[in-house]
Amino acid sequence: MNPGGERNACLTGEFVWAYRGRTFAVGYDQRGQGRPVLLLPALSTISTRDEWKAVAEALADEFTITTVDWPGFGARPHPRAHYDQDLLLAFLVAFVRSRFADPVAVAAAGHAAGFALRAAARGLLAWSRLSLVAPTWRGPLPSAMGEHPRTYALLRVLVAAPGLGHMLYRLNAGDWFLRWMTTRHVYADPTRITPAMLAEKQAVARQRGARFAAAAFVTGALDPFPDRGSCLAALRGLRAPVQLFRGDHTPPRSRQEMLALGDAVARGPVTLPGALALHEESAPALIGPLRSFLCESA
């Protein structure tokens, strides 16, 4: 970890974790002083812990903020591995147990929200407070096209294949596709999608080994729950206080799921400007209500 004594200095570390014969070196950042808060980024081809940077910097005046990438995602090379929901759940448990002695408050975006719920439902982790930020539990292809497990498994095999898989994935990481994806699903404000931003996101998507986890996510292999009922049951069984944040431009199918989850939360959900990446796009609007929710435990 890099030295630094300032309250809002960013201390960067590496969590080295072994699983199923593979070693994963996963980056994390820590800022601030005070009660600990864990911020988990979404899962997608372009996701990194830097999505939370603006929120982390704002909250570091009152909390110790930790942000961490997921194995197979983020702005660094990734090992070839069989990425599935069990791998990500095991990682989350291992990382939290290595960094936090007591139940910790967590804000989880996208699919990370599903894994935070699953870990609690299985008694693997206990959260002190849980913020679900644009929560999802089902991958893009199952959401858009329904359940076709054999087809999706074949697609993962093709993407993992040498040569052919690399070419197929390059289409997914091309300028035109990233622009379409970010405009349609990720951000509500199209002016955010500048050439510089696309270049930054494309660099993440084209990291060595990125295609393996990305293909698993897109095809539903990283879905933390098999159906909505299981996700709702986990949410209803949670003992910790829960707050749900959703964007006013959330895509229709994801909006349906968030509405169902919102109905299962005791306090009403908070609607903010943005789409699936509202924690990045609308950080200024999120910081206030998130801080208030985290401070309730003081």
C-alpha cells in the first residue's frame, strides 16, 4: 500500500487471492478516516472501482472508504479462468473478511448488489447497512432474450476459444458497440459519451483476459440468483437497514426488477437522475442521501 497521511489521500493496494488453482491480483483503494464503508462497482465490460471515485472522495471526510475491483474486471490484465457466481461470491467473502473485523456498511452497484444480498442470505457476511444502487441480478442476454442456457454456454465457449474468441470479443469492445451500449443502458446523458470517455472505457474492455469474465456476465453465468423470487427472499430476510437507489432513466426491464425490489424495502426507494451507472453519472445527487443513510448508524 502506498504511504500517505492526508485524510483524503488515496492508498492503493493489491489483494492477492487464490481460487480453483488460479491466482487473482485485484486492486483496491482506501481513503479517509472513520467508520468503514465498502463501495462495490457494477459488473460490466467497462466497470472498474473508479466508478465510485467521486462518491468515495466526498465521503472520505467522514468515513474510511474502500473500493475494490471484481476478479476478471477492472483496468488490469486478468487470468483465464472459469468465471461464475461461486467465484465472485467466494472473492467477496474472502476480501471482506480480510479487511474488516466487524459488520461493515456497503454500497453495491448493479450486480454487486445481488452478490451483497446473496452473501448475507447464506450467512457468509453480515452487513451493518446496505445501499443497493441501481441493483440488478440478471445478465443482459437473459434479460433481453430470456433463458437459453445451452445457447449462452456455447457462446461462452466460442468467446473463450483462441483466435475466434478474441475476434468475437473485439466486436463487443469496438467503438460503435460501446457507444450504443453506454447510450442505451448505462448513462442517461448522451453528452457524457465523449471520444475521450469512450477511449478510457475501451481500454478497460480490451485488457488482456477481459473477455472471459465479460462473456460470463453478459450470458448470465454471473447472475447471483436464479430468479426474482430468490432475490426478493434474500432482500426480505436481511436484518440490516436497506436503502435502494434507482435512476429515472433505467432501461425498462431493469426498471421492472428495481420496482419489485423497491416494494420489498421498508423505506421507499430514492429516485435520482441517471440510468444503470447512476453512482458514476449522478454522483453529486447520490452523495447526500447516501451519506444520510450511512450516518443513521452513528
